[in-house]
Amino acid sequence: MQGFFRSYLSVYRPLIQALNQLLQPHELSYSLWQVMLYAQEHAHASLVEISQYYGIEKPGVTRRVQRLEELGYLSCVPGNDRREKSVALTEQGQRVYSECRVKITALEQGVTAGIDVRALEQTAAVFRQLLGNLK
Amino acid sequence: MQGFFRSYLSVYRPLIQALNQLLQPHELSYSLWQVMLYAQEHAHASLVEISQYYGIEKPGVTRRVQRLEELGYLSCVPGNDRREKSVALTEQGQRVYSECRVKITALEQGVTAGIDVRALEQTAAVFRQLLGNLK
DNA sequence: TCATATAGTTGCTCTGGTTAACTGTTAATC
DNA sequence: GATTAACAGTTAACCAGAGCAACTATATGA
């Protein structure tokens, strides 16, 4: 399957641009969105947890969280451990999350329009396997 | 197909890191590799052509080409049009291209190991459709 | 208690992308 | 033929996002 990576990567830039454009009205980018997504799904998330989940370094997470706090979308409380921060979406963050969730799902539907659902599910399965092989 | 983008994007970072690591010994990154790839496949490529093909702005292409010239992998000759530059791989560039080609193909095989070839081809077809829908 | 590990932060650097403004060349229009 | 518009490429300034190294503060455990 020569050229598979190339084929994969050709989609990246247009996709991320579409997502960032969609998020821009909320002063978000996809990298910030990822943190909100994680916070939404995991109560009491710590920064290290997020860092490991997305495979980025801690300073990157610190800065994303700082930005989201400035925007009023995220708040931090101390965790059990006094070293640890526990992040959570604020009420405003929840609202913004919901709005973006709707928009992203709509974009997803638009971009995958005309593609067989089975093919999409198989593609998602391929992603999981690729990810497994990459580690 | 909720979460399809997320699934797609989860592969990006590990993949690009693996590719960049593979290319690093040749002082290349994937973004530079793209230009070599295009030059290999299209004789007398112009910078605008490359810019349009990869969907990046002209200044980005200028800098990639400059870097590849410094490395001695690419050379520019004036095109028909005296405004235009025509880029081509040097002999050294050809050698490096071949070496990297082999390595990338091997990585591709490793990373797609255990995945049904039909599934891969269908995935590639999905990428084409996504790309079409994104424009 | 003292050494070590862990969570998070700060500062600096690098890559790679963008826009805007510019030069030089070609094409089109009058 | 002269002027205007379009085009190829470059430069400069900027921005986003990631990485590493060094740091603080807290926790663990020998």
C-alpha cells in the first residue's frame, strides 16, 4: 500500500483548518478544544493526565489550561494531592462546549457526506490499529 | 459517526513524529520531504505549483526550497518564463530521495502490519472523499 | 531526616505556517 | 507602443504550537 501515509496526511491541513475556523468565533483552536473535551469527559482531570492522553509535553498542557482559564472556560481546583491541579469546565465552558460540539458534529457529517457508514467505521478501526502499531 | 475527526487526528502526531525521526538523519523533515517528492514526480516544477499542490502559501515553499538548496538536494534553474523557477533534485538529492523512499515504505509496511489490504485501500478511498468534501 | 520522585511552571528555542509589502516579468488593453 | 493588471517569487514580521532544561513545591520512602 505505497503512498498510504501521503494519502493520510493530505487530509490533515484542510481538516485542521476547517476545525480551527469553526472554533475561532469562540476564541478556540483545536488544541484548546482537546483540553475542553478531556475535561468534559473526565472529572478531576490533572494536567499530567491530559499530557499523557494526547502525547504532548507538560508545558504545552500548562499553557493550554492557562489560556482556557483566561477565557473563563476552565477552572482549576487543587486535587487530593496538593501538587496536583484538578481541572473542570466552568458553566460558560459547558455552554461553549455544547455549542462547539454541535458545530463539530455538523462539520463531521458534512465532510463525511456520501461516504458509506461501514467504510467510515472500518476507517476508524484502521486508525486504532495504526495507533497501536505506532507505539 | 461521532468522533471520526478525533479518531483521525489521534494518529497524526505519532505518525509525523515517526516520519520526522526517520528523516532526521538526512537533515530532512516531512515538510521538506514533500518538496523532494513533488520534484521527483514532476519535472520542471515551479514554486507556485508546489504551493497549490500542498495547499500552503508561497513563502513557505520558498523557504523549503532554500533549505533544500542549502542541503544540496535541490537545484533551481529559470523556467521558460523568466519569472519562474524550475526546481529539480540534484544527484545527491536523488540518492537521498531513494534512501528515504525505502525507509518510508518500510515504515509504512511496519505501521500497517496486520491490517487487511482491502481495509487499507478502502481507507485511502475514504481519504480521497474527505479531501473532496473539504474543498 | 534526607534523597528521590512527581506535578506543575517558566524561559528559551525551533518548526512551520500566515499576511503584507515588495521586486521583477509577462500579458492585456487602450 | 505605453500603460495597466496579473503573476512568480522573496522578504520581513508575526503567530501557533511543540520541545527541552531548569526550576518550585509537594509527596514518598529508605
